[in-house]
Amino acid sequence: MLENRGFRVPTPRMIQEELATSIATIGLAGAVCEYPNKLDHVLHGADDLRSPRALHPAFYGCYDWHSAVHTHWMLARLLRVVPDLPAAARIEALFDAHLSDANLAAELAYASAPGRAGFERPYGWAWTFALTAELGALARAGRSASWHAALQPLAGLFRERLIEHLARQTYPIRAGTHANTAFALSLTWDYARAEGDAALAEAVRAAALRFYDTDRDGPANFEPSGNDFLSPCLVEAELMTRCYDAIGYARWSQRFLPGFLGGIAARLLVPATVSDRADAQGVHLDGLNLSRAWCLAGMADHLPEGEPRRAALRKAAREHLAAGLAHVQSGDYLGEHWLGTFAVKAMTQGGWPS
């Protein structure tokens, strides 16, 4: 049975003001940095040859569309969880400029155009959901409600597309990059609970159980791949914390990842080595360390008290966070345009070990 845990509200306990300000500064600069830009754009004719900002007036910065979306999520999360954030006024001004009705209507028109049904599926969809949920939380906390309202039509389009896609999807995608199904379902689940969308939550629940309930002996020995920023095994294991109570999860996770205390799965407790941060694919491994951190912490939090794996998972989560944070502010745009998001998610994820 699916445990009704509700939306886990993040806390600022692991965010220090100085670090938060540095990450926010990088995000604010990236959100308005139009070039370099890697478009996910299918040309149907010469009229489609337009600049990133003309195509995407809200989400034109940060190298690519989904990074622009999740940078706005990162800034919204920092605005909510860091008291007296010095960059608060700049973040609000950015949101007023980017998240307007007109800009988001243009984003909706772009995504709705013929031939774009798969635009940013599922990664960009999931981050749009996460941003919408975070803006809703900001509205409830007393910030402007206009940003959340303006994003609703685009989130609604992606919601309908995701439900339709899940009904047709026979197999999950287990990549360590953008196409990963489990990661998208995790963000979508949290959005559905935050927004009170029972139908979407049920669609995610059904898909998660259909795809992963019977999994055994996850291939931890194949990780990491050289361009992973997600661990296929751990994002699945983190997703499934939403599908069982603590006892049920202990049983499922033991079947899926046996050996955390001395077997093959123990390799997932060791931070990945990054050999080339100037390479767009190689620097993904810094993000992998950060995403592993939140997955390991979430898994530990959902195991029963006294479960022997809890301590090992918590220790590994702290080590992965330290390894990832050391390179968030590298000065290299290939990493800086997105790693701050992963750092903030890792530091504010519910269940983080203090």
C-alpha cells in the first residue's frame, strides 16, 4: 500500500547564508545569460530560426531550457527556506520579469505547437512541476501569488501529457541522465501532493509500482556511468520510499539493493571521482554526488528505527554532499549553470541527516 506521507516541507538547517547567497548569485546571473545556449528545438521551417529569448521569454538562460526552469526552482526554494536572504529582492524582481502572464503564455504556445508533444519529456516537465509547487509554497508563505498562477497553464499541459504518456509507457527508462523515469516520477509525486492533485498522484503511484515493485538485484556494479548525474539504482530506491511504509520499504529495498553493508551495493556509498570538469559530460559526476546525497538520506529516513543500513546510508549521504559541494562554485559555466540546483535540493531535502 502507498503510504500517505504528504508533502515534505524542506528546512533550512543545512543552508548557511553565505553559501546560499553565493549559489543565488550564480543562479541570478545564469537565468539571464542567453548564451551559450543548447536548444532543444525542432525546426519546421525558416521561421523557426529564432533566438533563445525569442523562443523562450521566461526560460532562455542557463544554457538550456530545463536548467533555466530548475534554476528558478532553486531561487524560489532559497527564497523560502533561508531567512533574510540578501538576494531576496533580486529574486523577486527576476520572477516578476520572467514569470509574467505574457511570458508564460508564450512558453505554453511554444510547447503546444504541432510536433512538440515530446518537448522536454520527462525531465523538463518534472522540473516545471517542482517549480510550480515551490511557487505555490511561496504564495502560501506570503510572497506573490502571481508567479504560481502564471505557471499553472504550462504545468497543466505537461500534467495531461504525462498522464497520457504513463498510460502508454511499457518500460521505465533507467538512464543516469535526463530521460530517467524514476526521477521524474519523484518530482511529479511531490508536486501532486503539494497541489492536492489526487489523480496525478495516483497515476504516479500506479506507474511506480508497475515499473519497479518486482525489481530485484539492482545492477549497482554498473554504476557510475561516465556521464551520470543520477544514479539509476538510487533514484529508483528514493522514489519507492513513497510507495511503502517503513517495514515494506525495508523489505523491498533489501531485495532491490542487497549488500549495502558489504556487497555489491556498497559501491553506491562511495562518492564518484570526477576527472574532467571542463567536459560537459564529465562534470555530470559532480551532480551525481549531490543527487546520491539526497537519495541516500531519503532512503535512510524511511527505514525503520534501528535498521542497520540507516547509519551507513546517512554517513554516505554526508560524504557525497561534501564531495559535491566542493565543486558547485567552480567558475566553469558547464557545471555552474546547474549544479547549484542539485546542491540546494540535497541540502533541503526532507529527511536530511544532521
